[in-house]
Amino acid sequence: MGQKKNTSELYVKNLRVAIAEKEIVHGIDLTIKQGELHVVMGPNGSGKSTLTSALMGHPAYTVTADRISLGSKNLLELAPHARAQAGLLLAFQNPLAVPGVTVSSFLHTAYKELHPQKNSTALDFRKQLLVHAVTLKLEATYLRRSLNDGFSGGEKKKLEMLQLLVLEPKFVILDEIDTGLDVDALRLVSEGVKSLQKAGCGILLITHYQRILNYLQPDFVHILTHGQIIRQGGMELVKLIEEKGYAAVCPNF
């Protein structure tokens, strides 16, 4: 009888990812429980973005694994939208603009798709949306604008965080959510990450830099290079990289 997987964990066993017949990720194992914050760091070209795309089911990649599951659901069998419905969301490194679709209408539609069991009226949803917008210091006028259309880089990242707070995922992948943020925006986004974690969301945070981790307390830090996780630990690895660079933790860097 096979081992029963925890209903509150994202489980990845022996993940391999290739594109155009070239393997980029070479056998990654991860177990993320709800409420945990896992950080993946690594130099450019190490496979971080490939990892995120594979977990969300990007069709450009050929993915093999012993298992990728969210609770009892086998994510390998699910299309990207079905993975989102199962509770896994991705905050994009470079969010796309969608002219003609307002932020509020997009989020309300997405919320109803992800939480069909909740009978939230448009008025109730807007009240909830405004509460989260205020927390992120996004003015109400942003909610009436087209999704990411004409937004600055920092505004797009705060909008990604707004989406996550509103949509209430079980697990989320943050692909360099800190890129391009000034000090104030970085602090606000970090508070959003902590709110997600407090609500029981399991988080996989991809980052190059220590600065966002000055506001957070990761449970685990994974160092990825050449498509493999070569070291795991805690904040001591982050501090070592900050002081001495990736050469201090990555062989053959």
C-alpha cells in the first residue's frame, strides 16, 4: 500500500525539466507544508524560473517526476488552470498587461472560479478587495484600471501581492516578487507575504537577494545551481552568500 500524502503539503519528488530536448532541472525534491516559507536562491541561469514554470504546468517544458502533488491531487495530470483550482498560484516575475479588463472585475471572476463554494456578492468582494488594497497602499483608483496596463514595475508587484491576498491560495510561488521594488514597496510586499503565511499558505519564494529576507523568517533555504539543489539550510546560507557571493556555497561556480 502506497504512502498517503499529507493533504496540506506540496510534494515534489525527482523533478526533471527539459526544453527542446535539453534538460535544465536535474532531479529536485521539495516538500512544502502549509504555513511554511521556503526560499530558493541561486545565480542567473541556475534553473529557478524553469522550476516555477514546471510546477505550474507551462506547456513549453517537458516535465518528468516520480511525483508532483498537492495533497492527494497529482499535479502532473492537471492543466495550469486546474492546478490553480487545486490551490497553487504563481506570482509572475514580469506580470502581463491586459488592456480592457479592470483589476476588480478580473479578481472577482478569478475568485469565483477558485472558490465556487463561497457565495460572495460583488459588494462583499469589493469591500474585501479594498481592505487588502489599503494594506498595500494601493489607491481605489487602481482597482478600476486595466490589469497592469500602464502600471510601474513596483505597482505591478504590489498588484500581484493583492491578487494573492484576495484569492487565498493554499500554496504560492513567488518568482522574484522583490525585483524592482523600492524600500517602502519591499516592506509592504513583505508584510503581504507574512499575512499569507499566517493564513496557512505554503510559500516558495524565488529570489536573488537577501534584502527581502531581512523582513521575513524562512523555514528553509535551498541553493539551486546547474539545475540541482546543492545545499539546504537556514538564514546562515543567505548571510554567507551576502558576504562572500555564490562561490562560497556553489561548487564550480
